[in-house]
Amino acid sequence: MCGIIGYVGNEECAPILLEGLRRLEYRGYDSAGVAVHDGTQLNVRRAAGKLTALGDSLARSPVHGTTGIGHTRWATHGKPAERNAHPHVSGDIAVVHNGIIENHVELKHALRAKGREFLSDTDTEIVAHLVDIETTAGATLFEAVRATLKQLRGAYAIAVISKRDAHTLVLAKNASPLVLGVGDGVMLAASDVPALLAHSRDVIFLEDGELAEITREGARIETLAGAKVERAPVRITWSLMQAERGGYKHFMLKEIHEQPRAIEDTLRGRVSWEDASLEPAEMGISAADVAGIRRVVFLACGTSFHAALHGRYLLEGLARVPAVAELASEFRYRDPVIGAGDLVVAVSQSGETADTLAAAKEAKERGARILAVVNVQGSAIARMAHGTLYTHAGPEIGVASTKCFTAQLAALTMLAIHLGRCRDTLSADRAGALLREFVQIPNKMRTVLETAKHVETVARSILHTRDALFLGRGLSSAVALEGALKLKEISYVHAEGYAGGEMKHGPLALVDRDMPVVCLLPTDSTLEKMLSNVQEVRARDGNVIAVVDDETVAKDLATHTLRIPPTLEPFTPLLSIVPLQLLSYYVADLRGTDVDQPRNLAKTVTVE
Ligand code: M6R
């Protein structure tokens, strides 16, 4: 996730671009840059670090002009550094980009063969080269961008400026957001509405597969195939603060709704949408690495630990390799037996969690190989690991992890399928069936999100509870732990997650008519056993809330059901966690807690 902005008008645009980027900084903040046309040439300024670094650079050495583009980056390809900051330039062309170009490796090879040299590690720089090739051959900027887009596979929102035209920008969108702002003698473009609101409340949302040319006079929009698009602007009535959260009341709710996109971005370039095959080069673990693995040890804390439990189940199941999941905060304090032959998978959203970092370092010193599964590029855990499998969930602002959790589940599921194939414990047929279902998951998640209103009603029914239990077996046991953690951290309701089979060993004593018991009952290999556990709860008058993919399963047992679509067992957690996140969110919001910044907690825990 990155933020892009463009301006064509009559005012000095560098301050406008900077202000717009400030409104987009939630989308990425590891480096930033602008390209401004001064009537004669393009002036590019870029800086690593937060936006203030770019602001300082522009204050020292201003750029002037009334047409420009800007970018705030959330690294996906190439670590956060000035040379990887956007805009990327080739000849007369400068480009900013949000998204991932899936076929960038092959395009880069082809461009190198034509003598093109690259100054960054990004996938974006190829776009600048491709457009430059077209314009040098005589195409207009609009047609050059169109010809370039036809060569790209993947997700993009791009803004392009040329030295040859001081009053035009060309924009294009596919699977990454882009919106135009219409003003009086002014046109803007941005990744999100808040960046435009100071200049325009009339906006045009571009659709996938469309490109636009903007000048002071207005916008020309066409599809990639060349059909003209007439779309009237819509008037935005949100306040600036509402707009920053995309109209959602809290970042957490926005991030819950961003999950389908986070999963798509995490799969992008690694799982082919066309033929549902794995593209292992992007996975950060080679066949040679796999050959030496004796055991896999997951290290993580909090929500990431719950994702690690999912990874452990799947790795054992699909790749038949012994796997354990350890709380990183405990691992170092028991003189662990670990070393050569162990693959340590350090799972962390921030990549900075002190306990996970220290535990992974200790394992590395003892000879283990370290694979990081992290969301933040260039973070400490990514830097110390031998390899990194990034989740591409984009920045997560709410303290309660939601989209990063499901992106971790997706990354670890890919890893398990990959290892299963490498070790030949998973047949090509079964892997194919899994991958075909995998690419359906984002849309299935969307259907779960459509049930949010119903989940809110269920939340209202348990609003005043003091305690809650979450039960699941097999893969759903990690979901139960995560559901309980979500509820307690944002609503301050005491909640416990249990493996269903453990109920009779103690927690059953807690159950009475006042106790909500959230039961995960997808149609999977543990369903029968889970149903016996639910009967035990019902026999004590427990208030059962069932997560089901088949309504008939919980008939006569549950007070409320939360519905998810059926899927293959390894993917159930990706769907069943969504209603639990929503349930926690609504309970917390209805109780009036500070949802995005719950008391006593921090987003990144850098103390041991
Ligand atoms: O950045 P990490 O994933 O390493 O963070 C680990 C935990 O601190 C984190 O998951 C925490 O439990 C969240 N607040 C859960 O929502």
C-alpha cells in the first residue's frame, strides 16, 4: 500500500502535493517524493523516512511549478531507501505507483536486454522505462501509458508526468484505488479522498482497467481497450476525519473491511490467478532450504502467535514436517534445543517486537535458519532473517491486529503448500485443488463482511457480559484464541479461548446461562467432536453463539449463528475469524471504549 497524488492547476503545487501526501501517510511512510514541472523541466525530490524528511528537503531546495505528482511509500519491492522512493524516472518520464507489478522480473530482463539500466530495486521503475520507450517512439503520453499497461500484470494505480508536457498528467488504475478531484480550473488525482478535500469535494472514482488524462480543463477517461467513459462526479459530504478512515468510524473497522484486498495482495505474484499455481521465487524459501529442514519452529507473540499455531497445524498436515509454535517471550528463557536443521519462522506484523526479535536472534546464533513472515519492509526481524516472506497487508493503524492476522494466515498457508510440494508430501492434484480454492477466499470474505449488521445485533445481545468463552478444535482452536484476544483487548470483557476438548478439564465449571460461548462449527474433520463439546455447554444452559457454514448444524443448539461460506478446511480460519473480529469491534464500540487505541497497549511492543 502506498499513497499517490497528482495536481494540475494554477497554484504552486509542491505544498499542495505535500499536504495531500500528509493525508495519505497512513498508507505508507517509509519514503516519499515529488516530481514537479516548472514549465521547462521536471524537478524530482525524494527522501527516505517520514514525510517530514521530504518537507525538509523541499524547504532547503524548493521546486516550482503548477503540475506535479507525489508519492508516499510502503515498501514492497526494495527496502526503504531514497533510491527506491518514487517518483522513478526514465528519460523524460516520471512515474509514481501503488501496487505490485507481478511480471516485473521478466519485463526487467527484457528491458535490460534492450540496454536499459535500473537505478532502483523496485518493480515501478520498469513502468517509467516502458512509457519512455513509447513516447520516444512518438506516442502521446496517453497512448504510451495505454501501450505500457497492456504489458503489465498485477495491481497498480499510477500517475505519470512527462517533461514534454507541462500541463498534463496521465493516470491509470487496476486493483489499487485512484480517485480524481474536479475543481475550478484545477484537476487532482489521489489514492484516497482525504488528499483531495482541501481542493475539491467533487470526485470521480476510476474503475479497474481505466486510464485518464487530466488537464486544467478536465478529465478524459477511457478503458484500456479504447472505449470512452463518461462519469459524472459525485459530491463528498464526509468530514476530513471521516474521510481519513474511508468513512468508517474506526481504523479497526476499516482494516477489517480491507481484508479481502490484503489477502489478494499477499497472494499476488506468488499464486497465479490464471492457473492457480505457486510461483515459489517470491516465497523467500528455496528448494535447497527445504531439503535441509528437520523441524520447523514458529516464534511469535500475541495475534502473530495465533497465526503461528495455524502454520504449525498446516505444515504438519500438508508438508509432514515436525512443527512447533512457541511464544517468543518464553522461548529464550528455557535454554531451547535448537540449531542446524531447524527452520525458525518468526511471525510478526511490525517486525520489531522485541521478544520475537530476541528469540529469533538466539535461534540464529545457535545455527537455525531464520525465515521472517513480517508486514513491515526492512524491519528489524526482516533484516536479521536469512529470508523474508512479506505479508502485503499495508500499514495497520488499529492496535488490534486484524488484516495482518489474516494476511499471516494466507502467507503461512502458501508456505505449507510450497513445502508440501517441495517435499512431495502433497500431490500436484491436491495442491491444485487447494490453490483453486485459495484464490476464491477474498470474495468469500467479502460475503462474510456483508453480514456485519447481523453481527452487530448479536454483539448487542452480549453487550453487558463480564466474561466470554471461545471454543474451537483443530485449525479452529487458533481462531478461538484469536477471537478471545480480540474481544478482551478492545472491549475489556474477560474472554478465554479454548480447544473444545479442554472444556471438560476445567472451564466447563464457568458455564451458566450468563456465559456467552462462541463455538466454531465449520464442516470439517473436527465437527462431530465439537458438537459433543457444544452439547456439554448447552446442558449447562450456556448461551451458544455458533460460527457455521451450514445453518442446520447448530439448530436447537445456538442462540445466534454467524454464517460463513463453505470452504476447504485449511482456509476455514480465514473466514471464521472475520465475524469474531466484527463481534469484538461492535461490543467494544457499543461499550464506548477507545477501539483503535485500547488502554495499556501499544501497536509495536519494543520492550521485552
Ligand atoms: O508486531 P507483532 O505481530 O510482532 O506484534 C505481536 C503482538 O504484540 C500483537 O499481535 C498484539 O497481540 C496485537 N495487539 C493483537 O491484536
